[in-house]
Amino acid sequence: MKKSYKKKVSLWERYLTKEIGIEFKACLYFFGVLFYYCTYRLCIGVTVAEILHMAEMIFLTYAVGYLQVYVLWNFDESDEISKKELLGIIICTIIYTAVSYIGKWFDRNSYVTLGFTAYIVFVYICVYLIYKCRRRIDDKILNSDLKLFKTRTDNK
């Protein structure tokens, strides 16, 4: 008689998984926002970045990360982009754009801010594709491990 080794994921493990995901998202999106910001600064001939702006950016990416995971269905990690995921992208893009405008990250230049809006949408699409590729790779690895496990147990 074989024993079933099904283990339930604890509440702590689920929470920790979400927190690690938020940490990863915050770092990823902060890098994206900071890249656009620094590129803008270089284009206007400024070779320094405002520390206050960077602090606003990192706090914002964490806040949006929590919003994405706990309220907006973790939309950038979904299997497909449907209306619900598009709504999440739109909401988060509006938040990023509004804070960038209010915080004068781009000196309230309408064209640069509009470019930032398009850039954020592009970043969300890229992150969605990255997660999709990662899931495919994880699936291949798990299937390979399962085949290996089956051959080991069949040979015993």
C-alpha cells in the first residue's frame, strides 16, 4: 500500500510566497521606472537623479505591488490578458502616471509623461511575457523531473 504524501501549503507559506513576489515586482518595476527617469534626465543634460524622486519611485512600486497582488488579481502573472488583466494594467498605469506628474519626475512635461504612460504599459506587457515564458520553462522542468521519477520507480 502506497502512502499519499500530499502536503497542504500553510498560510505562512502562501503569505511568504506573496511577499517574495511583491519584493520581486517592486525591484523589477523600480528598475524600469528608474531607467526611464534617468534616460529623461540625461536627455535634458542633467547627470544626477533626485533622491526624493527615487524614494517616491521605490515606495510607489511597493504600493502598486501590494495592490497588484492583493487587489488586482496579480494580473501580470496571469495565463492570458483578458479584460480583467487589462483593467489592472490601466489602473496601475494611471497610478504611476499620476504620481510621476504630481511628483514632477518629468518636470510636468506632458509629452514625456505621455511617453512614460506608454512605457509603463510596455513594461507590463514585457513582464507578462517574461512570467509566461518562466511558467513554460518550469512546466518543462517539472515534466522532465516527473518522467525521471517514474522511470526510477518503475525500475524498482
